Amino acid sequence: MPVPALVAAAWRRAAELDFPMSCEDPAGPLLATLAATVPSGGRVLELGTGAGVGTSWLVSGLTGRTDATMTTVELDAGLAAAVRAADWPPFVEILTGDACALLPTLGAFDLIFADALAGKWEGLDLTLAALSPGGVLIVDDMDPTRYPEPEHRANVTRVEETLANHPDLVSVQLPVGSGFTIATRRRP
């Protein structure tokens, strides 16, 4: 997949902000592909905007659509302001705040990209509660070998076990890039 202009701009913004934690390949094209599957009237949520690289990939998967919305949440007010200053389609909403505090107020989503500690390592139950039936959750940075600290590896294992053993989810671990776990909420 060619790199969309929004993504190239987000990479430049990440470099200017000296933000080193943007999503890595193959996360971006995977996000765009999953966003393209969101149903009519669907909602996409990103937890952890960062410099907006993942946001840009998600938006690129929604390009040309007027029937979906994209919400992204960033804890760091400076990062959120820098991303908000970019030129986004009108269906994109950039929120500043703690994902765990905001999740109960946001409603349900058809696609959730959990890229922050809040909503993934902390508050995973809140993220799952926001996942619509048939909705897809993608969690990245799930390769435990990336973490030298035992408590971080334990967090990764706990998240993977929660998703794998949840009775309402079907999940798969993808050992590529930073490591992904993708889970879909079963329809009733």
C-alpha cells in the first residue's frame, strides 16, 4: 500500500516533536485495512494518538466515506494539540484526556485500536465494554521480548490471556512487527 499523504505528514510531525513511539510496520496498513471494513454508520476509536501516525492510517482506511466517525484520545495535551492542528476530515474527533476516564462516556465502537497503556494494560475491561458486537479490537506492542522489565512482560501476558479466554471474543496473536493481538466480539 502506498503511504498516504496524511501518514507522511504524521511521520514528519513525529520527527518534529521527537516522538519515537509511532506505530511500526506493518501496523499502519493493517489499521487502514481494518478501518475499511467498518460498517456504514460505524465508529472507530484509537486510544493513544501520539503524533497521529496510527490516526492517519485509520483515517486513510476511511477515505472517501461520510458514513463513519473516528475518535482518538491522547493523554498528553501538547501532542493532542499538535495533532489537532493538522488538516483532518470532518469525521475525525481528537480528544485530550485519560482514556480510562473517557471510555465510559464515549459509547460503542466497531473498531478500537488500543495503543496506550490506558485501555490496554489498565482498563482493558473498559475497552472491551466499548466494543460493539462484531467489533474488532487491535492491540499492539504485544511482543513480550520488547520489554526488559518483568512487570511489563506480565502485563502483555495478562492482556493476551484475557482476550484469548474471554467468552465473548475470538482472538488471534500475530507475531509480526511490534506484536499484535486482534479480537472480535461475537455477535449475539
